[in-house]
Amino acid sequence: MIRRTLRYIFIEDFIAKLICLVIGAGLWLYVEFARVSQTTINVQIEYIKKPQNLYLKSGQTRFVKITIRGRDEFIKFSTTALKAEVNLENAKGGEAKYPLIFDARQLPERVDVVQKPEAISVALERALFKKVAIRAVTVGTPDSAFRLQRTSTNPREIEVEGPTETVKNLTSIDTEPVDIEGAQRSFSRKVNLRLPESISINKTKEILVRVDFIPKTYSEEKKFEHIPVKIQNLDSQLLATLSDATVQVLLQGESSAIKSIDASEIYAYINAEDTRYNARTGSILPYANETGVLVRAKILSTGKKIQIVSVTPENISVRYSVKPEFQKKSQPSGEEAN
């Protein structure tokens, strides 16, 4: 019985059965492999273990293309969570190639990596430190009986750290917006700084912002352009160069007084009494360069019903230098003092 059964299975109609087997195997192979394809995906690059004194130059590669293969239903998946790593632990300034690491275990089952870059070029630059002014930002409109007079911050400036090219072009850091909608009186508020990407600071980001308002006592206004900025209490041994030699001054007052006032009656100035030259050390103290110096203004003529509304810009930068005749002379080599 068994012999007959085996003979029926393996010998009788052998050709027909072989043909059926080949067709079946072919159909199975088609179903299993015919829908296998490959595609290219964008994977985000994560730069890890970067030395603290180095920064990525602008324009560095953020994504890398990786080719994968798998059946159609498996390669259709979200790639947003995928990461490729570049280890910068031993990096130095300049441009060099670093290995690109991609863990294939991030991919779904039955999806394989076909091709990926083994390394990518990365350009790094050293950190630059610089003091920049802090600019108070406001939103909204005060009560109709008042107008914004000035804003100020404490501290006025802050030291930032970041990529050389970025920091070189940075002149100020903005605060988070301070809401002045419907305000009727001056106030102070603590807010955070809005730091640009790749810029960092050592101190707290929280800044005290002072917002001052002035009553709309008078209806007439007049704007004066190019009012020269004077320097008061400047050390007689120093020279000062201003980032803005003139300012714009907005006045408010009675109609007759506004019409009669002249630009020569407006005095704009900065106070340099805290900056001094140390002849013994040859140093300018506390700083040879200051940012965020407040510009003040006043009306020289008396008796006129006029008030100053604003000065623009209200803060400027000052660079101090020593007059040639007071500069500390270095002793010539080999010469002995008597």
C-alpha cells in the first residue's frame, strides 16, 4: 500500500507534477520579491560631543541622504525620528571629514540600508566673546492720554559667546516683548532675552526692563533731525568716538512754543564721568569700549512749555582712546632708568 502510494506521488504523471511545482515556486517567488524596491530618504544629522569652544559654521549639512531597500509596504514609514550622528569629540577648528554613524536598527524590520555616506565634511570655528547692548522690545499701545517716552534695561549690555562670524555681526540682543497695552504709568518688569541660534551667555537670561511714559500734555509735536551729541565730563586725557554723532529728538508742547523753538536750543549729550585713564598702567577704566550708553537731551531755553518725548537712538556705543601726548611710552630695549 505504501509502495503504491509513493509510486503515485513521485512517478505517475511526473512531468505534469514537476511543471505544477515550478509554476507554484515561481508564483511564490513573485509574491515574495516582485514588490521589493528601494528609495532614498533624508535623515537628520545630529552633531554630538562638540567641544565647548567650537561652533558649527553657518550652512553646515543638516540632513544626509540614505538609500534603503524593502517591500513596498515596509518602506513607507515616517522618517522624522531617524537620526544620523557625527562625533566631534576630537574635533579642531577648520574643515575636516568626520565619520557618519547611522544605526540601522532605527529602520523597520525587513528594511535594509543599501547606501550611505561614510563621512561628511564639517567646518568648525572657534568661539568669540563680545559685549552687546540689550534692546527692550514692547508691544501694544499705552492709554490714549500717554505715550511711550523711553525704555531701558538693567543691565544695559551683556557678554555673549558664539561663532566668530555670527558674533562679529551682532550689535544687540532683544528682550521678550513687554506688553504696554493700555498702560497709564511707568513700570519695571523682568523678562527673558531672545537669544539667536548658536548664541549663548554665562549669566541669567532674565533682564529688568524699565518702561517710562509721558502724559500727552500738549497736542503739538515737532521732530528735529541731526542734533549733535556732546560728551560731558570726558577725561582730559581721552578722546571719544561715538557710533552715532547725531540723534533725532521729538518734542511736545504748546503750539506757539513748538513753532518758535530752534534746533540750537536742544542739547543732546552723554555722561562720560565714569570713564578714566590710568596713566600708571596705561589702561582705560572701566572699559575702552562701551555699548548701550544712554543719550539724554534737554531744552536750553527756559520758560517755554515744551517737553522732550523721545531721543532716537536712545543708546549709542562709545570707543575711548588716549590722546597721543598722554600715551604710556614703552622703555626702549636695553635702556636703564636713571
